[in-house]
Amino acid sequence: MSGHVHFDFAELSARERYKLLIGTVIPRPIAFITTLSRSGQRNAGPFSFFNVLTHDPAIVAIGIENYDDMRLKDTARNIRETEEFTVHIVDDALAAQMEICAIKFGPDVDELAEAGLETVPGKAVRSPRIVSAPAALECRRHTTIEVGRAREIVLGQVLGIHIRADIVDPARLHVDQLKMDAIGRLGGHSYARTRDQFDIKTLGVGEYEQLKANRLVTETGAA
């Protein structure tokens, strides 16, 4: 046993806490978010402080770190102004174009055009939908929680979801996760693929007790 090293977050800088968190909370799903400004300017950017929190109502959460001088990034500002955004799940094929949209362009640059990404209008929201993404969640802002001078968490209510036809069975509502080929964010510049999968079924109490009894009988017999 190598033991563990304890870090007291009260003694660390924000940057040091960030490095430890992104290195341990892995893999993180990526929200590739598209928005429109009030004037109709398109914007796109990836965020890995993201997850789904509940299904009833359907709520996703995105952590957005804004600028140190408290200016809002384009995504946060657009969500505040329009109350709408679309979250795309990123697959391996979309990774390079997503990274182009992560570049800190000015607000006048259309990241989607720079990355060569085709979009169509949203169905329930005005935010554009990236056609090549395996899944897209159209969201309306539910709540914005300010958690620091330049940081906020946006809760969005999912109004509907687009899933590529070849990876979903509409009758069973079953999504083929291998065909989704989603990627996740690790620490530093690293990403993870989701092609290496395994199943573990959570047992009922009765099943668990029976399994324990069978194991005890086997061990006793072996002894």
C-alpha cells in the first residue's frame, strides 16, 4: 500500500485546486455549446465542467469560468441574453473541430465557420444545431448560480434531444453507446475514448444475499 497524499484546499491557490480536480474527476463529459447573441451572432465552445443532474425535470449543469475582470464569456453572456443554448455530445470524429472552437477568438469571430461545421436551426430554441454531433440537447436556462467573482454554474432545462438515427432505437429508447463513440476530458491536454466498456449489474437485496450464501457454502465446502 502506497498510502495517500492529502491536500488542504484552503492552503492552495485556485490554479492548484484546478489542477488537482481536473486530474482526478475523470473522465468528464464535454458540453459543446452553441448559442446566439441577442443580435444573432453564432458562438460555439466546449465546457468539461458539465453533467446531467436529474431527469424530472431534465436538468443539465455547466460550469463556466469567465474572465478575471468579471467580463462574461460569449457563451455565458448569450445564455443570459437569450435564455437558450444547445449542448452537443462530442464524439471522436468531432474532436479536432471542437478544439478549434475552444480557441479564444474575439466575439466577432464565428467559431462554427472557422471549424467548418454545418449547422441547422434549432427546433425548440434558436441556437444552431451541429449536424455532425451524435446527440444535441436543446436547453432553456433554468437557473444561474454565481459561485465566485468570475465563475457561474448554469442549470439548463432540456426541452428536447436530437440523436443520430443510426445509434438510437426509437421504439426501445435505447442508445448504442459504442456507436455514440463519445469522448471525455482528462487532465492537461488529454482526452479519453469510451470504446472500452464493461457491464456490472447492480443486484437487488435478495440477489445479493443469495450470492453471499452461495459464496459461503462454496468457501465452507472448500475448507
